[in-house]
Amino acid sequence: MFRLNVSVFIHIKICNFSLFRLSQPSPMNQPSIPFWSIPTSQLLQELQTRAQGLTDEEAKQQLAHYGFNLLKPKQKLNILTLLLAQFRSPVILILIFAAGLSFFVHDHTDGLIILVIVFVSGLLGFWQERGAVDAVAKLLAIVQAKVMVLRNNNTLTVSTEEIVPGDVIVLTAGGTIPGDCIVLKSKDLFIDEAALTGETYPVVKMAGVLPPETPLSRRTNVLFMGTHVVSGTGEAVVICTGKHTEFGKVSERLQLRQPETDFERGIKLFGYFLLEVTLILVIAIFAINVYLARPVLDAFLFALALAVGLTPQLLPAIISVNLAHGAKRMAGHKVIVKRLASIENFGSMNVLCSDKTGTLTEGVVRIHTALDIDGNKNEAVLFYAYLNAFYETGYVNPIDEAIRNHQQFELSGYQKLDESPYDFIRKRLSILVVKDKEHLLVTKGALKNVLDVCSVAKMADGAIADINTVQESIQQRYEDFGKQGFRTLGIAIRDIGSISRISKDQETEMTFLGFLLLTDPPKAGIINTISNLDYLGVSLKMITGDNQRVAASIGQQMGFVNLKILTGSDLHQVSDEALIKQVNDVNVFAEVEPNQKERIILALKKAGNVVGYLGDGINDASALHVADVGISVNSAVDVAKETADIVLLEKNLDVLVQGVQEGRLTFANTLKYVFMATSANFGNMFSMAGASLFLPFLPLLPKQILLTNLLTDFPEMTIATDSVDPDMISKPRRWDIKFIRNFMLVFGLISSAFDYLTFGTLLFTLHATPNQFRTGWFMESVISASLIVLVIRTRKPFFKSQPGKYLLIATLLIIGITIILPFTSLAKPFDFQALKSNFLLLLGIIVIIYIIVADKAKQIFYQKVKY
């Protein structure tokens, strides 16, 4: 083996797993061959680190050199970029170009007005989106994933993105792997690599040296970014981070992104729909106006202005603001939204699957009693349970804490030799201790799994009996305990002679001692909480690994009606098609294995539900991923918290109920803008396009159309703060493009009908001049579009629903500005003309009739079209 000078022309990129590769000179210190084939001593030297980890100063230098541990570069909020993004729409760019043409033909006033309006409209979007981005960044910082590392000879917790090559990470069950690493030492270390390799079962990892040609799936000394620890402990040194990891390469090749939610898909389809309508209308209007021998520039600007009026250019900003505002409100209820688009799915959720412990129950496990095989209280059983829990160092869990706090024993003379940590496959935890030269293996775990490794049982009188002769009585007591709502563990021991190191292989030929009964009662008020969820149209389903009798007892205490239980054994017997048919009727899934949770969630989704899953454990990651809404808690293991879309700062269903309400409120307010854009705006622009065909003049000048569009934007920007009627959050609602299209047709046509009534009144009753016509229709358009927001924001008669304070103020302010504008000095640049009182009176009557008709039509529409 030889080393190359990496500061010269040949540089071997270990994170590309290449043996020899010509490259540019690089200051990186990296080993010269694939790192899984390098002894750890040499590897540490190559990385300029040590088994005790880096110092803070060294970590800072590495971070400055390698950058943050991210698959994509960290996006900094660049104010200039965000501002320019408001003007990247093709329609806006063409409009700016058209304004330039106006200057070129010496029409400076029109050109300046167009530019000012476009700029002000862009500033509106910039101001709102900047606030939204800042707010979301602050919220995400609350639930940032952390990793334990060795630095300065101490164990510290740092954020995942600050991990650098050379860091030595401490591995415990539930922790995520922050980069590609080499194992330095391990103890029963099992890693779930399904996210990278698709391997169903956890893979054992250990220190060692492997041949360079070892394929990825057999690199047992390598930990890969994106995987997580199922059980065991260990330490590993980080080799590659970010996009240089195996996971990073895959994500970069495939450009991986999260699947679209119904909301995102619906918004995209809505945008395409309006774009098609706009293009057809604008091209047709431009062509007809040119055919009618009207000035080409005027016709071009008029068509572009129509496009601006028809295009919901504020939709991205409105959605960002609404979702960010909703996320802030939800944070006030201790619900942190990691992915904004998931708010809609959160509001649409009609089935919530939850684990039992800590969510439906108090989450504080208590020891009820310890019993021997005959059901008598037994101090020895409790002692050995305490001995096991006292020396446990692997998976931090509430059961061991409850045992340690229940009763303390004197352990002088005992010394721990070794440990076989708990995992979710064997469901046992074993500790090897020595006292007076006796090496004793003490095991506790799920009763069935402990009995599986026992050959004999200790009777109440001290006699030893064959386990097969007492199996039936043990099973009967187990069932009786379950009916009373107790979770039951088994305790077993074995003298293993002089052995001082153990593995799972030593868990055999053990002596069963007795039962440890645990209690975790339902939370106070859980029945009321479940009732609140039911009122919101969300049915609760409990998924637990506990036996069906314990689950049934808890379910009955929580007030589940028509209790129907499906066990893990039942799931093995039933086909996917049969499961889909019966899954809606089941409210408790008991004795469920970790890999069955995902199957339950998928069956519920295929049965037509929007499914939320609340979990915080290592074995919840796959279920969280496939659920429509993955929900975890801030105290969850890293892999659960990272997978989740939404994180609760408090493991409490009451918090979830408030979050669902806020999610629906946010969705309802977003729909208000969509409804507004598809009613008044679309109707006005459609009317304008039609009017231009038979009028001898343009119904509105391009600058007047843009001003109309700008003024109607202001009330819309306050929709995020609007109040929502209780009936809009009382049940789940999903994005329905068909409903929106029907809404647009009905209310767009009503709007157009009154526009044409306005045309007729102005032309044939008031005999308006072109300037009077434009002024009158401008006033009617802006005022009616502003007032219609107050109508369509509620299903009730508009006067029975109180709008939000800011929406009401903005609406009244815009109406006032619109009425006053023709009487000010700004009238001349915009070619407006002060109107006489008879104009204002008739226009006012038209607007009032329009509002009354629209409100009545709305009530009829909702009666006939259910949503």
C-alpha cells in the first residue's frame, strides 16, 4: 500500500469510491483507496482526526472547507433575488418591454404609469413572501435534528448540518446516520438501510477491514447517510458528507423530491387551466383589434393588460403568505410545520392512526407489581428486573426508567460485564453481571419472546419445572393480566459460567422467574379529545404492539364504540384486497409488527382516506413516510422527527385537534383567493374582452386595467388574516378542481352579466363619452371586485359573517380611493374624468344589486353543489 501526495496532480476522491483518478489539486486529506478497505488507524490519520474526535477549532476549519452537511446548498434569503423573482413572470416581462416601447414612441406618461404599477405590484408580493420565508425558517429551527459527537474529549450534541468529515459520532438506537461513516467500535449494532438499499431487515455493523471490491450492500463496516440505528451502540468516524455520500449521489442523480400533495397538484392544474383560457382569449382579442384597424401598440398593450388581469400572479405569494401565516398560528398551538404544503393534507385528514403510549395514555409507565409464576408477589422478580434496568445503556425507554424509580435495591458486589441491547426483532434486553465469581445473564422483554429462550421455570416453592409443563398456566395468567389492562413483561436468568462477553446466542436455556406488570392508564380527558376529533370528521385508529387484550381494555376505557380489533397475526392471514375492504371498520390494531404499520396506512389510503400517522419511535419511520401526513413529536427519535411533515412540541392529542383546525382555516383562506380570482376578476376581464369587439374604443386603457388589477390586489393580500366560519373547519375538505371550475362559470357569468348591464347603462342611459365610460366602468369594476370578496368568503349571507379586521379595512380603503381618484390630480395621467352624481348613483345601484344577486346565487349554488 502506498500514499500519494494529495497536494499535487493526482488526487483520489474516496467519496467517489475510485482507486485512481486524475483530478485538480486539492487540499483535502483523504485516503488513497476505498475507505472501507483501510485500517482505522490510517484512516484517522488521513482525515487528521482521532478516536476522541475533533476539537471545536478543527471542526470549524472542516466546516469552512467542506461546507454544511446538506444534499442541496443552503438557501440564504437573498433580498435582491427574492425581489427580482416577483418580475420573472413572462407576462410581466413582456409588459415591461411594452412600457419601453411606449417610451420609444414618446408616450412617456403611459410608459411610466405601467412601470410604476408593475413595480408596486411586485413590491407587494416581495414584502409578503419575505415575511413568510423568515417565519418558516424560524419555525424549522425549533425541530432541527441533532447528533451526538465527540469533540474536545466530551460528548456534545450538534445539528446534523454541522457534521463534518473527521467527526466521531456516538451511535444509539433511534439515531440517524448524518454522513457516510466507518465503524470504530460497536456492540450489537443493527442499522436499517431500507431507505438506501431496500433491505427489509436491519443489517449488523461492526469494525473491520474489507476488500476494495466489496459491494455496497455488503460493506458491514460502513454506515450510510440517511439510514438509522435500530438497536445497539457504537462509535463511527464520518468520511463523507452532503452530496458526496452514497445517498447524496442517488438523490442528485434522480433529483429526488417529495411527492406532490393534492393541494400542490390542484394549484398547478388551476394555474394551467387559467393559463390556457388567458392565452386563447388574449391572442383572439389582439388579433381582432388589429383586424379592426386599431393602433397595434394599443391593441398589444390592451391584450397584455388583460393577461395581467386574468393571470393570478399573486397566487404564489398568497399561498406562501397563507401557509406561513397558518404555520405561525399552528406554532402558537405547539404544532410545527416542517413542510408547508402538508397543511392542506393536515386539514383534509379524516383518519388518524396513533400509537398508544404517551398519546392516548399518560405515557408515564408505572410498575403495578412483580409476580412469580403462580401469581404471587415476588421480590426476587422485581430485583432482577431492577438489576437489568439499572445497567441498561442502550435504548433509552420509559419502562426501564419506571423500574429504576419504582423501588431501588442495593447492588454493591454486582459488576456489569456486558450487554445485549433491546431490539425490535427479538424484543429482549440482556445484561451480564458478575457477583462472587458467578456470571449471571439477566433478561427481560416481551413475555412470549422471553419464554422462547427459556427451558425451565422457577416455581413459587423454589422448585424447577420444565417450561412445557407450565406454559398453559403462564398463558392463562398473561391473558387475565391483559384483560385488566396490564402490559406484561417476562423476567429470566441464567448462570453462564465464566463467559464475560455475550451476544444474542447466549439467550437460551434460561430460567423463567415471573411477570412484571406495567400500567399506563388513558389520559385524563382522552374521551373528550376523541369526541372533538370525531366532530371534526377525523376517526381515530390505535396501532399498538401490545397484546389484543391490553389494547381492548384501553380502547374500552377511551370510549371506542363498536370496538373491532385486528391483530398482527390476522394481518398475516388477510390479503391486501381484503384488508382494504375491512380496514375502515377496524379501530384497534394490536400485536402489530413494525413492518405491518406501513401496510395498514397504505390500505387506509387505498380505501379513499387521507391518513395521518402519529409516531415517535424507531419503527415508525416507514409508516410516517407513506402517510399523507406524517406527525411526530419533538421528543421523538431523530429518524421519526426527520421523516415527519409536522412535529408536535407536546405529545398530546388536544394539541393535534387545534392543529387540524388551524390547518383547515389556512386551507379555507387560500380557497377564498382562488374563488375571488375565478369570479370577479375573470368576469371583468372576460367582459372587457367582449366589449372591445363592439365598442369603437378600448373599454379600458392598458394602464387603467393595470391600476384596476393593482387596487383589487390589496384586499386579497389580507385574506390570510381573515376569520373563517365554523362550518368551514367542521369537516375535512380536499382540493376539487371540478368544483372550482363550476364556481368560476357560475360567478364569472354573473359578474359579466352585471358588467354588460353597466356598459348598457353608461352607453344608452347616461350617454357617456369614452373617458366617462372608462371612469365609470373602472369604478364599478374595482368596487364590485372588492365587495365580492366579502360575499364569497362565507357560505352564509355575507351580513351574517364577520370578516377579518384587516380585510374589512383594506376593502373600505380601496372603495374610498376608487371613488375619490377621478376627482384628484391623478385623474389626468390615468385619463379619468370626474363623474356627475347621476353616474355615481346608477353605478352604486348596479353594484348593490350585483352583491345581492351574487349572495343569493351563492346560497343556491352551495345547496345544489356539495363541497
